[in-house]
Amino acid sequence: MKTRVAIAGLGGAAERIHIPACREIPEIEIVGACDPDSHRRSTMAASLGPTPVFATCTEMLARCAPDMVIVGTPPDSHAEVTELALQSGVHVLCEKPFMPTLEVADRAIELARESNLLLRVNNQYRFMTIYRETRRRLRAGEFGRLFHVQCWQQMDHPPSKEANWRSRLTRYVLFEFATHALDLISYFYEGTPLAVNMFTPRCRPEFEADVVVAGILRYPEERIAVLNFNRVTEAPEKYLEMRLDCERASLRLSLGGVARLAVDWSRRAGRPVVRSGLVRGGQARAEAGGRTRVYAQAKTPEFATATAEHLRVFLGEMKQPRRQLDSALEAREILRTVFAGYESARTGETVRL
């Protein structure tokens, strides 16, 4: 018997990620979808075929009787849709950022616990090839102890260039995007930070939102992470770059298009040899002793396939008699770090967690 999945929210995430991810898994049947915007409903109805599309989540839940709902609505409605689904006895996969406040997150988690329902948050980057393989090798001890992480993004993309709900955000980079980076850092360190020192300077006063974010996070066992996100730079675009310094190697993880050109000396040919490559998904390489080797890469973007992998985990957990809430609790801790970051930026003080 297939798992009946309904999708709340038919924006870009549903079109590019949720629907393709569901269709990648034979055990899933999309039984319904909803969106309050009539234009999005009519646009997506064609691609969904015979799947019914509704204006409200309430009608979708009543008419389709799903086993699971994917919540891909804007963040300010995550709480309402998630609680409605849980109260209807339906498991939930919620997009990030999870909830607008910790109190609301706690309420949703408690509701899922009381109902013995799954509540997971789609921080799907950890299911991408380069990050999953890096975590596997770190746990195997291949590179030695990890003690320093750098993470950065650079692009010219303030809220005014957004064409959806993101254009209205005042909590922008740290709340909306940095949750991915913070989740990955905790994924690699296998823990949450002890203290946060964050800066969101008004470098461009015409923007109310945080378009430049820099900060330092301290983790247990004398480990740190350094963040630098800039959405108003003229530098070449870097979607997400990470540097992981370990005892025996430095790792470079690049998400997004990676073009490399290298000139190496070939002993066999007795001359320099030019090597080039282009991957559109991402690449992870280890650097040590002046040498670089690629140990993982994705030739194409994996946003949908990583979500499909997350859905497979979800389906496996649905079969367990007692549903775990680890994913929601981890997402709650990421939110706590984000809000601590904003508090640190506001006061100019280190916030201890």
C-alpha cells in the first residue's frame, strides 16, 4: 500500500523540490495539494494531472485523507498548517525555517509527541552527497579530529530581488538561509553551540533586513565555527562554501557550480598536463601536504533528490511503533541559535546557550 502524501503550498519549493522528490519514490502517491493563490493552483494543476488541488489545507485534509503532509507554505504559516495536520492525525514534513518562535516550535513538538506522530523538518542539505559522505568519513576518523569550520556565501541578492514571500522578510539571511549552514555545522560537530557572537551591520541602510551577517560560534571541546554571509556583494557568486579543518586534512565543500582548472606535472608524459572539470551540483575535496583530491561530488543539483532521500527516512520511521522527534528537536535548536544570533547582534554581546 502506498503512502498518501498531500502538499500544502504550491510555490517554487513544491514545483522544484517536493513534487519531483515524491515522484522519485514508488511507495508515495500524491493525493492532494493546496494553495490560497488561484494563479498558483491553476498553474500547478496542469503538472499535477488528476491530483485534486484545493484553496485551503482544511479542505485538502478532509477530502484527501493523507497519511502525511509536506508543509511548503511561507514560514509565517508553518505553525498553523503543521498544527492543523497533526490535529487531524497526519504526519508532517515541514520546510525550514521551522517556526517563527521557540514557543510555537515547542507547541508543535509536544502536539506531535502526544499524538505519536512524526514531525520532521526538511533541512535536506545533510542528505546531499558531498555532506553525507563528509560526515561518514569524519566519523570513520579518516581526517582526524574536526576543530574549525568556516562557512560563507556571497551574491548580489537582497530581498528586493526576491519575487515571493522572501521579499517581505526583515529577518532574512540568518533566519531564512543560514539555518542550512547551522544545521550542517551541527551535523558535522554532532552537537549544538555553547555561545554565539553575531553581527548584522547596516552596511546598506536602504535594506531593513539583515543582508550581511558575520559571526563566531563556540562548540564544546574547544571547537569553533565562523560564518560570513553577504547578499550585497559584487564578487563572483558562491552559493555555499565550507572549509573544515581537521587534524590531518583541510576539507573544501562547495555547493553549486564548481569549475576547476589545474596544471599538473605528468612524470609519464614529461610535461605539464592541464586538467579541467565542471560539476553543477557540488564537490568535496581534501587538501593535505600540498595535494588535493576530490572524494565526493554531484554532477547535478540535488535539492530534490536529497529531499527524496529524506522522505525515504521518513517512510522508514513511519513504520516504527513509537515515532521519534529528533529532527524537530534539532531544528528547534537551530532556531534557538538563530534567535540568539539576532539577540547578540542587537546587544553587541556574546549570547550563551
